[in-house]
Amino acid sequence: MDRDLISIDISKSQIIAAVKKMEKEQREDLIEDLIAEASPGYLESIREAREDYRQGRVFSHDEVFESACLRG
């Protein structure tokens, strides 16, 4: 048996109740952490987006939605 493993009996409803008690920012942080753990590409996509931003590879809100409207 793995010595670093801790087993806790907790139901989904208990987890949901605990999450509901969190402040909005805490909930958002938890959700982001869960997505990061569940999706290996998630953190890489954030790194890429930040690099794009640093390099100026960005579009304004108007550019994005004007383009989308033109495509129909």
C-alpha cells in the first residue's frame, strides 16, 4: 500500500455543499485547478495564450466579432 495515499469517505453531496460555502474567487480557483489536473493540454494552452499576448499576437473585441459577423 502507498504510504502517501490518504483515503477519505466523502460523498458528492458533501463536496457540493462545501463548494457552495466557498467565496466566488475560491470556487473559480478550485474549478481552474480541477480543469488543469483533468486536462493536460489546459495549462499548455494558457502558456501559449500568454506568450501570444506578450508577442502582440492578439485581436481586439471588434476585430474578432466583426470577422465573425462577416462569415455569417
